[in-house]
Amino acid sequence: GRTATAARVFQSLRIVVNEEDSALGDVLMDVCPTLVRPGGRLVVLSYHSMEDRATKRVMRDGTIEKRRGGVERDIYGNIMQDESCPRYWKPLGKNIKAAEEEVKVNSRAR
């Protein structure tokens, strides 16, 4: 209802005023690669879809910019890496999904 709409408007204003999207990009692209040791792991907690999308792009493509048509692939289907956007992060596997019991107790754990 009204409360949810107001909360979304406030969240949008906060993101723009605090420049949270550019701050996230700066941290993911510039700071994290210098802090995490080779072979180390980076954990990112995202609280809404904009953060989640940006984080996934950096981890997958090495850039926060959205690429038209997705990632570029060679004739074998391998992702071609753009040299201007180095890929620092090696994916460790699939996302962990909450068990049915956890979702029953906590609906936000979906």
C-alpha cells in the first residue's frame, strides 16, 4: 500500500543523493581487487536488486557496465574477456538456496 510506495520512493532518493550506485561500482572495481589476496574470497551482501545486479555483473564480466546483447562469446561458447575489463573473480559455484523449512519460518529467505 502507501507505506511500501513511500519506502521505495525514499530508497530511490537515498540511492541518488548518496550516490550509492557509483560508490558500489568504485568499491567492486577498484578497492576489492587490491584488498583480496590471490586465492581469497570476496563476500558481498546485497539488499536490493540494483546492488545484486551490479555485483553479479562485476563478478561475471569484470565490469559494472551493462553490455548490449550480454557477454561476447567465441565460436566454442567461451566467454571472451575484454582486456580493458580484467576479470578478478573466479566463480565458486551456484548460489545457495534456502531449504523449505527455512522459507516456512522466514519467508524472506526465498
